[in-house]
Amino acid sequence: NAGVTQTPKFQVLKTGQSMTLQCAQDMNHEYMSWYRQDPGMGLRLIHYSVGAGITDQGEVPNGYNVSRSTTEDFPLRLLSAAPSQTSVYFCASRLSAAGGEKLFFGSGTQLSVL
Amino acid sequence: GENVEQHPSTLSVQEGDSAVIKCTYSDSASNYFPWYKQELGKRPQLIIDIRSNVGEKKDQRIAVTLNKTAKHFSLHITETQPEDSAVYFCAASREGGGFKTIFGAGTRLFVKA
């Protein structure tokens, strides 16, 4: 059972480039989300989804797009990367959209924007 | 919006001593409070959680307490060991209707041997 799989593990971009961070889970989880982790600021929610075709904004959504065409996949798109988006990104999922359960995290993507 | 504050940001203890990390939350509708541990270079993993219908929960050397009136909850680690060294995050969310899990800024715990 793979759990939550994130790719790539590391990425370096130039300002203005675009890219997609991939996230897939094989646990039939309803809920999927993206967080960014910056020193001293904890884990901040970017976007989340409560099911296929349903997404919503978190605490820091600007500069990021998401879509959820299947239950398994929840990609995060950076349309025009900026140095402020240098961070570690985690995808996380849980079984129920209703909350009250633990999150399962992917292994993270370390992104540097030059 | 929802907010979770966590203190201290850094905590250094001697092996065998106790460590306490405190959090406060702003959303009075929050009713589920998990704690995650993140070792260096690894992903966060749940270590204990508590729901608002109980005031305390224990699991071996770790315990969590909740004061709903004050909107405070705390993590207690007793008999600390070097392998307890990590970053600990508190979080708050709503069971049964809320979708967001909001995290505190994290506490870096150092346990000195």
C-alpha cells in the first residue's frame, strides 16, 4: 500500500516558469489537501478538495491552482513561479471529507525558485 | 479566520525531564485536536489526538490536555529521550462539517543526552 505519493522530491525553477507538483493516494480518501512549510510558520493550507470535481481555497491560495478530476489525484500547479514560493510542499489526505480524522502526508517536495 | 498559536517555538530539555508544548485556537467550533511529530527531513506523522468531549488522553509517555473554555490544549512528554527530538505541530479542525485543518507554527524540541 503506497499511501500518499508525491513527485518530484526536489525541483529548482527560474522565476516565471510553471510546473505541476503531483500527488496521488491509493486509500480511496475523499479529502486531499496541499500545505506549504516555511521555517517558523508551520504548515499553511494552500488548497483542499472534498471529492472529485470539488476544490476550495485554504489560507494561502494565491499563485497556485488545483483540480481534482479523480479521487486519487490532486495536482498543484504553479503558473508563474516566484521566489516567495520557495518552500517545502506537502500533500495530505484523509478518509472522510467531514474531518475529525488524522491526515496522511506525502514525503514532500522541496521547491527552490531562483 | 481560524488561527492556532503554538508556544514555545524552541524547547530544550535534559534527557529524562518533561516537556510541555501549549496551543490556543480561535475557532470555538473546533472539536478535534491532533498533534503531529516531524523528524528531520521526514513527513509529519500523527502521535496523539483528542476530541472535545474529553479533557485528557494518554498514550504511554505522551499526554494531551484540553481546556475548551479557555480554548487551550497542551502536549506533555514525560521521561524524554533523545529520539523525542523533532518538530511538533498542534492543529485544530471540526469533526462533522469543517474541512480545514489549521496548524500551529511548530515547536522544535531538543532532548540533550
